[in-house]
Amino acid sequence: NPGVFRVSRVAVVGAGAAGLCVARHILSRLNHFAPPVVFELTGNVGGTWCYDERVGTNDNGRPIHSSMYRDLRTNLPKEVMMFPDFPFDPQLSSFLPHQEVQRYLEGYCQQHHIRPHIRFSTVVEDVKPVVVTAEGEQERTVWDVTSSDSSGCRKTETFDSVFVCSGLFAVLSSPVGDVLSLHTGKVLHSHEYRYAEPFSGQSVVVLGAHASGLDISIELARVGAQVTLSHGLPRLTFPLRSGIQQSSPVEAVDEDGSIRFQDGSVTSADVLLFCTGYNFRYPFLDGAQLGLDVQDHLVSPLYRFLMPPAFPSLFFIGICKIICPFPHFHCQVQFALAVLDGSVTLPSAAQMEDEVRREQREKMEQGVQQRHLLILNQDQWEYCHREISEDDKIKAAEPQADNLIMHRLTELLA
Ligand code: FAD
């Protein structure tokens, strides 16, 4: 039975919102789990929410993790954004400056006494499965986790399970990078954007009109930059601030340095600002060894967007896109811990893989592009609560593993 382990030690990679959520739930189940070991490469909790004015690398020569910019306010109201068991301060407005979210995560960490379990300034460099057989026990997989602290001290420790909570927002995606060589102005990614003032009076082409592209365009226009918001979405019909015009995606940069768009229009730009998102990368994992295909926009197969079917003690928290992240982490973490403590029984590895492939196939038959397979959007709530249909209720009378999962998810969220 792949779902039942006698778990004692869990390693958590990252002390952002997802990693803190894992630690919080393990610490409330110490009858089943040893206190977690949380590895965090920076000196703080909060991950993305930990604003760092620097761009590039930190004092240790490691890339700056956070993409936070100075004037960001949340794009979700705090009532939806919060962990369901830890509300924001009721005195605060619904849409918060990022400093309030950082304070909130520090409060969560303090409330649940997580900090003593975090190893700060320690990077996880390698996570490897190892098959062991203890006397009188079945073969099982444990994990060798190699980490390195700020003094360069490297060590390998063994855990029963690993939660990957390293975030999505560190490896930059720049899909039209190869057309840029002729651009004579500045090129940057939203990861390196902190505030608008240096762009005052400049012409800026912003590539991408999702949350950051829109938000940053408005910040730039506010300080008097001339913004061309270039994107492949349907034309935005809500009023944009004056100083922002929309255009189709960039086609090429011409010899004279001007930017040509797919609709044939041309502009010159002092700055090209990529708000084109991020790619998945897990430098500490060997995808092939885990049976995982890690592409720019997809990690697959992951059963329930969580675990490789062949290694159901390795969990990826929060890789889905277009979700309310904190409630999603809260749901995924509890489900993963239920798998580990044996209260959820998983189907066989082959059945899990079949389910993932079938769901992907169905989505693609409905026209979903492969790069969008991890978008949940409003399906987040179904993912967490999955309705149990009449048909399933009948099947649930039998001890079907799949139905037990659905029941368990529903119970956990009740
Ligand atoms: P992160 O916050 O990225 O944390 C990952 C942690 O892992 C980091 O602390 C990092 O240092 C650490 N780490 C990485 N690799 C290693 C390693 N190898 N070893 C050790 N440690 C490692 N969400 C909302 O709900 N509302 C919003 O308004 C909102 N706005 C956003 C605005 C921006 C600009 C961005 C980038 C994201 C926004 N999000 C928002 C999404 C936000 O990222 C999530 O809410 C959430 O904070 C992600 O948490 P995480 O723990 O998965 O990742």
C-alpha cells in the first residue's frame, strides 16, 4: 500500500506561505510527525512577501528570490486571501499593502511556534529518493536531503517525506528573448522591477497584461511614462489610465531598434519590461529519476497536482496557477498529511498516473493548451471540495480509494 508510511521526519523546502502552512499543520499533529525541518535560503520567512529593494544577487551571491515591488497592494481581498484558520487583522482594509501580508505571515509563524524549526540562510541543493528495507518491514522510500548553510557547511540528512515549497516566481520566462538583440534600450523582467520613478518620462513597452503587467503599467503611467501594454489577450475593455495604450504582441525588433508589433504598428521604446511570468525549475530534484517531466509551464504527472505517482511521499505545494494561494495551500497540505499518516489510502501508482493523463487529455480535447494545464481558476473550489455525485455515493459504499480521498477532502474542509 503506497499511501501508508510510518512517518517521523518531514523536510520542507522554503519558508514562504506554503512552507509555513506545512510546518503549522505538522506541528499540530505531533502524534504522527516529528517537528519539521524547514530549510529557507533567505534570512526571513514570507518568501515572495519579503520585500527586498535589491535586484540580482544578495550578500551571499545568491539570486534575490522575491519579485515584490515597493507599492504593490494585494489583488485579492484579505477575506479571500487568508488561511481559513488565521484571519487578517479586522481593522485592515480589504486590499493590503505587501508589508501587511509579510506581517500576517510573521504572525502566523509566531502563533504556531514555527520559527525554531526553520534553518535560515540554508539552501537545499539535492533531494534524492533512497529505497530502504528495515528488518520485518516492507521496502519503502526515504529522502536524502543535502543542504548548505551560509558558512558553506554541507550536510545530508534523511527524511521520510519532503514538501517542495520553493515558490514559482524565481525563474524568469521571456518568450521573445531571441528577438531582442537589436533593442538598444534597457530590458528587464518584472522580477527586477521595484518602483516607477526611474522610468518617469520614458517610453516603456510592457509585455504581458496579467496581474503584474497591468499593475506595473498603471504605476509607470502615474509617474508620466508613456506605456505600450503589449499582449495577446482579448482587448481590455475597462478604462486604462491615460498614458497607457494597448497593442498586440511584439513581432520583432527592427534594425533601427524600433519595436514592431504583430498588427504591423511600430514604436520606439527606452525600456522593454517583460511581465511574462516564470518557469518551473527545481534545481535540487532529478525529474527523470522521479518520473517527472518538468517543463517551463508544466510539471507532470502529479497526482492531484501534488505528488509524483511513483513517489507519493514527495509533495509539491502550490504549483497550480490562477488560484487563491493561501486557502489552496491549506487544503493541499492537510490532504498530503492525511496521505502520510495513513488516513487516506491512495490508489496504485499506475491508477494515479492514469487519472492524471486522462484528466490532461480531457482538458486538451476541450481546447486547453498544454501550457495552461495547471490553471485551476474557479475549479480550485471543486478541487478542494469535489462534489460527491450520486453515482460516487453508490461507489463509496465500497472501500474505493478514490472515493475515500474525496470524502476526506470534503471532511477536511468542512
Ligand atoms: P514563495 O513565497 O516564493 O516562497 C518560497 C520560499 O522558498 C522562499 O522563501 C525561498 O527563499 C525559498 N526557497 C526557494 N528555493 C529554495 C531552496 N532550494 N532551499 C531553501 N529555500 C528555498 N498571492 C495572493 O494571494 N495575493 C496577492 O495579491 C498576490 N500578489 C502577488 C504579487 C506578486 C508580484 C507575486 C510574485 C506573487 C503574488 N501572489 C499573490 C502569489 C504569491 O506568490 C503567493 O501568495 C505565495 O506567497 C506563494 O508562496 P510560496 O510559499 O509558494 O512561494
